[in-house]
Amino acid sequence: MKNDTPANFLEMLAYFISLQIEDHKFVYVGTGLPMAAAILAHKTHAPNITMVYESGGQDPIEGDMPWSVGDPFTWRKAAVLQEMAYSFGQSANGYVDIAFLGFAQVDMYGNVNTHQIGKDLTNPKIRLTGSGGNNDLSSLTENMVLVGLQTPERFPERVDFITSVGHLEGGKSRQEAGLIGRGPIAVISQWGIYDFEPETKRMRIKSLTPGIPFEIAQQSTGFELLKPNGDIPETPMIPPDVLDILRMKVDPNGVFTTMPS
Amino acid sequence: MSTFSYNQEALKNLNIGDASLLNHLIDFESAREAHLNKVRGKVDKRISLKEAVAEYVMDGDVLCDTGFSYVRTCHQAFFEMMRQGKKDLQMIGAPNTNQSYMINYGSVTFSHNSYVGAEMRGTDRNYSRQLKNGKVKILSEWSHGGIAQGLKAAQLGAPGLFSKQMLGSDIMNYNPYIKTMQNPMRDDSDPVAFIPALYPDVAFLHVQVADKYGNACIYGPVVNDIALAAATRKVIITAEEIVPEINLRYVKDGAMIPFIYADAVVELPFGAVPGNMPGYYYWSRQWWEKLMRYAAPDEKRFIEFIEEWIMGTKDQFEFVEKLGGAKWIAEARRQTKAAESNNEDIDFRYQEYTTVNKADIYY
């Protein structure tokens, strides 16, 4: 079934995420959009990647979209299904190249909050999930990519709770805290792709979604976004043939790429 | 019992006045004593679930979750603890705390968290409400990997291990058990997190097959369960099927738990319902949607739901009847085989539970 409607935000996000995945890499994915994106990359420009999951499964035979990290689709006929402690150990030991994580809040240094809205853990405004594997991957993996929708509340100057350290307070503070890997290399939202300025480690625009001016991105952010030198590049739009693959072969039931009503 | 030197800032941040509540989880001597007293010989350990819960779950025990969120989790054992009115358990919600219904009835009053919620089904608004109402007190906050390392250290017989996880995060400020230290072998600065070995009081491990002595075989994700079985003071194996011991020798397709860990064995078909049991049945997606999306946001609806499904059923068979009986079993079996690539692919589309799309069979 061919569908000519333009890409929605989630489909664009899935494409932007997939662009971060180079071929021949070990990729740690959670459920949700990053998983659809990793499969999209696998079916397009990165046919030789290997996917690793927190459940311990790796390199499963592709099937439907899993609703849980422990779902059979994350270990479907997998040759290897490791205990969870060992699965994270692979990240620490340098076997994982890139990992994707979601957030409820992300700050200017790429620190992530998935714990709560409000400052007090014993009495928050809203309790969210807590870490799960978010902190482990963020602490250990060579390259981290953070993925989520962008609003001022979700991009505050300081997160309410640091679940996972990104670049902590900038500069060399991540390394000084004892963490492994380069930390977050990108943040991907519906408005754009951001990287981190190499010295200060502050979030910086890398490219914006076509049609989105700087002002929109800045108004959706609770801190000052750094700009690249010169003109701000546009993120390439999802080509029609890739959109077709996403809709027909990656997530045909729209589990992760249908906008919530 | 030993005395312990906790992370004082975390005690303060968590408002824990009586730190002795924390001791049992890291008390090696009493765990070793419990293990020394386990029956050595191969004896028939089979009892019923009701007997196992009555005999082995004591009010105030440290109870640990098993499986992974909805996968191979001992939901029916949790339900039986509720029905028997167990009180004041400390729940280790790792890998998951989607058992927050135990809080509303006072079965769980303390939690050690690494994850709260139901993944794609959303955050657990019941847990959030119980926390704000003071019905549950957080004793420690973790990452998945941190708690996995604590259990693994116990399995290795090590007092703890040094981790590179959780450093610099606010989790360190809300976990009395973890301390940031300098790596003692390095001259240059190298912060590490010391994680003590963890010894829960009681765990129910639901497996596909076991023998009557407690040799147990897990197919699908093991997650923490081998380490947990080695660490825990009281281990109850519940199994979809009990098989002769000879069937569990030379098993290649699955991970083994040795019988010495098991205090009791329960034959418990559908013991992971409404979760997914690899090889046996897929999870009831609509049941979880009704719980997390319809019931959990409102206290009254939540209690009605729990009264109907947990307190209002006497065992797993009544529960399965409510899900849709034999029709549900046939579909759940077909789905899990398809998910595992063990039959022809089937269409996984289904109607999500809404107040309009009410389910008569909970697929």
C-alpha cells in the first residue's frame, strides 16, 4: 500500500536517527523510535550493523516491533542471549559503538532526566520511570545519541534530576567524574540535530529540519543554543523511497511512527 | 548481624531515620547461614503456591522481582502474596516495578527501584500517586546495571565490586548502599562506584521446566535470575511443567539453576500470566493497557480493577478464564511462537484497550 502523505514528525525523527548509524557498527537500542530507526538504517544504508539489547539478546532475526525490551522480538533466534550484567559490560569493555536513549528532560550539557518532574525524589510532582538501563549506557557507551521531542520544559537549563550523566558541567567534568566514553555526541528532536561544542560541551545546533527557523528551535529551549559558524545547515529530508521502506517494511502497523492522537 | 556504614547523604536525602531497615539486603553472614541450612540431598520439594507463599514469605522480607518486566515474571506469586495479606515487604523493583498494586494493599511499603513503569505502556501513575501519598518509601535508587552487578557480586562470592556506572549522577545521592571511591590500583584519579553484594530474602523464579528437586531451566532472557537464585536466602522455583530429572541433563537450549538453591518447587502452569512466558504464551497486551492507562490514573478505578482481577480470583486458572479461557490460551500460544520465529509469521495487529474498544478476550 503506497502512502503519499508527507512524513510526520516521528517518521522524520526515525530518519534523522537512522542517519547517525554507520554501517558495520554495534548498536545498542531500546524500544521505541530508535529501534524503528535502527531497522530502517539496516534496511537502507547500513546493512551490516548488529543490534544489541538490554534483555541480553543480540542480532535477533527481525520481526514485528517489540513493546518491551524483553519481548521475543529482541532475542528472536538470537545466537547469543546474555545475562543483563554482561550485556552492559560489553558497552564498558568497548564492544558497543553507539547507543540511543530517550529522555523526559535534557539540559545544555546533555545530562538526562528520566526520573521525575520536580526536585525531591521522595515527593516529586510526577514520578517517571527512573533509570532502567539509561544510566548504564550513558555511563559506558562510546557514543550516545539522545532522542526526544523538543519543548522548553523538556530542554531546561538544568534537569530536575540527573539520571544519566552527559557532559555533566561541561569541559572535562564527565571524564573527571570517572565515566567512560565520549558521552552524548548528538541530540535529535523534531526541530533539529544538535551536537556539543568541543571545548565547553554545550549543546549546539548542527542542522535544523527544513522550514524550521532558528527562532522556533530557540523558543523550544530553556537555555541559549549555540550556533555553528556561518549559515545553519538544513537536515536532509527523508527521501520518498526511504519513507516507503519505513512505512511498508519497518513499522507497517505504525507502532512507533504514528503520531499520538 | 554486622553493622554498616551507609552513604550518609543518601540517608538524609531519602529521610531514612532507622537505617537498620537497610541491613538485611547486604548482610552476607545471615545469607550464608541461610544457604548453609538448605537441604543438601535431592528430595521432592513440591508444594502448592499457597503453601509456598504462606511458608516462605514473611512480613517485612526483602522480595526481589524476577524475569524482565512482563517476560517470565512471577505475577501469579505476587497475586497470591496480595491475597494472603502479606505486609510491609521491601520490593526490589529490578528489572521492573510494575507491581505497584502491592503498595495499595500494604503488601509492599518500601521500594528499591531501578525502573518504575511498563515501558511502551507508559509510566506507572499508581506508583507516583502512592509515593506522593506516603504509602511507599524509597529505600534506594539504582540503575538496572547497578543492581545486576550487586546480585552478580553475590553469586561470585565477592563482597562487592567496583563499577563505572551511576558515577556523577543524582542516583548516587539517593542510594545509601553505593559509595564513590578512588580505584585503589590507580595512581591517577579514577573514581569508581563501590556496589556491595546484594542478598534478598525471598524470590519466586518462574521457569519453563523444573524437576521436583529444583533443577530449573530458563528459556529466553535470564536477565538477573541465575545470580539472584544464588544470592537469595529463600528461593522458590515455580514452573510451567515439572519434568523428570533426566530431561534436564545435558540441556543445551536454556540456562540452568542448580537444585541446591531451591527451597521449594511449585508446579504452576500459567504462573507468568498476564505476562509473556517464552515458548508457552504471549502476554495479554490489552490487560496491561487497561491496568496502566484506564485503571492506574485513578485510585478508585485502580482498586476496582485489582479487586476484580487479583483479589477476586483464587488462582491462575480463574485468571486465565477471565482473560478468555481456552481461546485466549490458543491465541497467546500462537503469538509467542510467532514472536520467537517458531511458526509462520502472524499479524500482530490488535485493538488496543480503550473504554470504547472493551475487550472480551484480552489479547
